[in-house]
Amino acid sequence: MKVITTIHELQSNIESLKKSVTTIGFVPTMGYLHEGHLTLAKEARDHNEVVVMSIFVNPLQFGPNEDFDRYPRDVERDTALARNAGVDILFIPNTDDVYRGKQSVTMSVKERVDVLCGRKREGHFDGVVTVLTKLFHLVQPTRAYFGQKDAQQVAVVDGLVKDYFFPIKIVRVPTVREEDGLAKSSRNVYLSQQERREAPILYQSLKKARESIMGGEQDPSVIMRNICDMIQEHTSGKIDYVELYSYPELYELNRLEGEIIIAVAVQFKQARLIDNIIISVEPEEKLNV
């Protein structure tokens, strides 16, 4: 595995690779790698000749109440994990190289950001699309890999790629889960023993909702109310949101049709957990044929 720290060196390597390979898989991260990231890397390894992973803690993604300086970093550990996952190029640039002086062009996301977690993180996805635009141009990947756990980010990136005609396939990789269904997250370590026993209810409530929809329930308000009831009854967490939208457009729905997302966020004492499922629902007229 080659570790690259400058944009100039990355560009030289990509230019050289393009002469001999036809597929590049790209896994953008902010580092402090966990099993979710490694699953993305392994998926990229299975379907591409070359795998590039970036580690860059992007300052534009952090709001005024989010501590950029305290974000966990462990480059030595990350390098070993990336090598074991089959990464060919690990790109670890510094901030001054990525953002050279005052930016003459800025990017602003107008759709898919005023719901779910984006509602409380104004400007966050502007930072996401800005850094990804830079990285996509530098890496020139065939495919880019994102975890479905961060479904809103995937939706925003899908819009970016479509709006600006990036020749990149966005690959959604299913959420990595514990044996009891809890979505894996670095935040899980902050759960108390009792909260850890309660936390799988989030996924169980989503699965119950899927069963209800597959059984014919078409009213989004009923689906969301049932999820809320289940979480409130079986956990001590405080519900931040339970929401249902079309996916990846993230439009409100009066009736369920096409690809939809059901997403939840629950605040425990020291950890805020998120989870979601995506379901394809046939139009009602097809179901009645």
C-alpha cells in the first residue's frame, strides 16, 4: 500500500494508473476507521482493480458547536487497518493543501438537507459536497462507496453526482450491525449496560414497520406512530425524530410508493443513535392486479 500526503503526488499516481487500469474504487473517510469503513474498503476491493481510501478530517463539515480539534485521529492505526483491508493508495492530505487560501467558489446544497439530521446541522452538507467534489476530481474513481447508515449523506452525494454529471457510480453498502441488530457505531461505547440492552429496539421497530408496510399499511403517520410507541415503551431514550420519505429525494409522502426510507434518531444519556431502513414499495394498483 502506498501512503500519499500531497495532492501533487496523488495526481501523478492517478495519471499513471489511468494508463493501465480501468476501474478505481474510492472510499472517502475522516479516519479513525471502524468496521463500517473496512466493509466499504473490502467491497471496493472485490469490484475494482485499484482501491483508494482518503483520510481527511474536513473542517467545513463542523458547525460552531462541533469541536473539530477534538475529533479522534490515529493515523498509524488507520494505516495498518487500511493495509489489511486491501487498500492500494491511502491519501492523507493536510488542510492547507486541500483548501488553498480563500475559496473563490463555494458550494451550497439546496435539496435533501432540511430533514433528518441535516435539519440541525446547517451548512454541514455544504462542507461534504465541497470536499467530495475536490476528492472526486483528484481520484477520478469509477465507483465511490458509502455506508447506508448515513443515508442522508448518501442521498446528498447522489444529488451531487447527478447534478454535475460526475462519471461515478455511487455504491450504497448496507449498514454493518451487531448480532442483535444494533447498527455499529463508535458512539455505542457511550451507552450504559441498560441502554445497550435497549438499543436494538431501534432496528426492531424499523423491521416491524417494514412488516406492516409489506402487509399493506399505506399511511405514513400510522407507521411512524407505531415506531414511536415501540421505542418509547421499550427504551429510556428520548426520540429525536422518526421520519419517512421518498429515497433518495427525501420528499414527504402521503402514501407509500417506490423507494422509501424510514429513519430514527434517539438520544440516550451520552449517545445519540441513528438507524434507518430503505424499502421498495410497489404502487398499490400493481399490488391489486
